[in-house]
Amino acid sequence: MSKLIRVGAAQIEPKLGDLEANRKKIKSFIEKAAKLSIDLLVFPELANSGYNFASREEAEKCAEKIEDSRTIKLVEDLSSEFNMYIVLGFNEKGEDGLYNSAVLISPDKGVLGVYRKVHLFYREKEIYTPGNSFYVFDTKIGKIGIMICFDWIFPEATRTLALKGAEIICHPANLVLPYCPKVMPWRALENRVFTITANRIGEERDLRFIGMSVICSPKAEYLAIASPNLEEIIFADINPSLARDKKITPLNDIFQDRRSDVYFS
């Protein structure tokens, strides 16, 4: 059996377009997480830049290239200093467009992987280029999959990550609809994985974000729930190896019992 690890979600309120203020906040919350002995910390979607841009041009002004990002360098340094894995929602300036991304940073290797959001929500479609794949990263603390915000509403997203071996699904979010915190225990159950949804709070222009970050177990349990309106860190101690057991009963394995021959795609 794997040892217990402590996972957390940083529920913060980024400031739209203010990279420096957001870097200071990210640093502060990583330092708070270190005092809580957190091994894996997840930040909200677009934590480096804020979310509700009026146009693609506005978003591009505060997008960063991963390879020369001051935000990524800061998080890499803190990840190494505190021996902490960090998933950061990131406004990414790619070679061929803007991406709503999440970056996985490890203490010993720096940027371990990048996921670009597949399912774009609302006006994101006018700003970002969609990603085209889901990834699972093998780490010293378990197999980590990543999805972003609106991906949650598509069961295929969590199922794909689970089929690729994810034990923990990290879920940076900027939720404005009330449904996701209610559904995440069932996404965790139907795939027998742990999930960490890190939402933000506050308002930007015409959007109000609902907070309510949640950490869920493979048995559909809430392991931690945040408030709707406070900046805070929630955390839970988990054993990632429990996500390898896909049995619901001694005779039912949720993956072995799948009937892909009768499903309609």
C-alpha cells in the first residue's frame, strides 16, 4: 500500500490582468500550504491572470510563455523549496495560439507536464484554442491526471483520465454554475479515483464565482469542502493506491464490466 499523502486546493481570488499581484498571492498560498505539510496543491483555472477577459487581445496582454514565465519560475522555486507538487491554472501563450492551460510542477523536475483545456466554456471559445488530449503523469506521489473547469460536465473526460491510469484527478476551475461541487463525488465514484477541484471566489465584470472547492474520494465522499466566498486552503490525507481498486462488489469491476460494444459514441 502506498503511504498517505496530503492534498490541497487553494481557493483564491486572482486579480484580472495583474500578473504581479497574482504572483504574490500564489506565493503566499504555497507558503501557507507548506506550513500544512501539503504534498500536492491545486490552484484555480487561470490563476496567473484572472479569467473574464473582454477580448482575445486583452487576454493576450497577460498571457505568458511557459519557458520564460516569471510565474512558472517562481512556482518551480517554491515547489523545490517545499518539496511540493503544484498544479497551476495558467493563461498560456503558445506558439500557435492562446491556451487555457494547467501546468504540473514537480519538486525535482520543474515543469512535468502541461494540459490544455479541451472543452471551452462560454466566451472562452472566442479567446482560446482548445486542447486535443488528456494526459496522466507518473509522479513519486501517484499518477496525476488533469482537467480544467467545464471538462467536468463531460463524463468522458474523467473516464479517459481514469482509463489512462489516473489515481488523482486535479481540477483547476473558475465555476460560475452551481452544479459541479454536487457532481464531483459521483465523478470520483464512477471512476474510483480521488478528485481535487480548486475553484476561485469573487466577481469579475458580469461573472460571480461560487467557491465551494471540493476534495472527493473514490467512494463518493466529500473529504473537504470550502466556503462559497472565502480565500482558503482545504486539504485531506489520502492513499492514492486505493484508486487502483476498481471493484464495487467482489464480482463487479467498473472497468472490466464496461460494455464498449454497446455504447453509442
